[in-house]
Amino acid sequence: MARLRVFNLTDVSTPELEQNGLVCKPLVVYDTLVNPGTEAEVEETAMSFRDAQYYVSVGAMAIGALPSAYVMARRREQVPAIPVASKVLRRRKG
């Protein structure tokens, strides 16, 4: 039987996910729990496809491949926008 590769995108907050209360939520596709920021392979049945399609429609899941917008947003969240400054020691002129 064919399998679906699904990605839980709820680890990156979006207005749509916030509106639906799905930020950082595990999602269930038929009988498989998919944690935020992870992927899983599920059997492709009518019910599992319907579950996945609902999550795709609200922006919480991707099927097959990660969207580039999600990848970029995830990188922005992992890398600080302003690097942490290190202390600079200067010699005093005598």
C-alpha cells in the first residue's frame, strides 16, 4: 500500500495557526501522532488523506515536501537576528 510523508509545521507560529489554536500542537493523521517540527510516513487511506488534507488547509501540515517559506521561517527562529555582543577589553592609555 502507498504511504504519505507528512510534516507537522506547527513549530513555526503563523497568524493562521494562532487563529486555529494549533501552534506547537501534535497532529494525528489516522492513527499516527506527528509532533511539531517532525515528519512521519502514514499509510495512504481515504481517512489518512482526509486528515492530512484538513491540516494542509489550515497551514499546519505539508504532504510530500517542506514548503520553502516554512524552511526560511524556521531558520529565522533558530538564528538570532542580532548576534550577541562579546565583551571587548581595551587597554587604557597611561
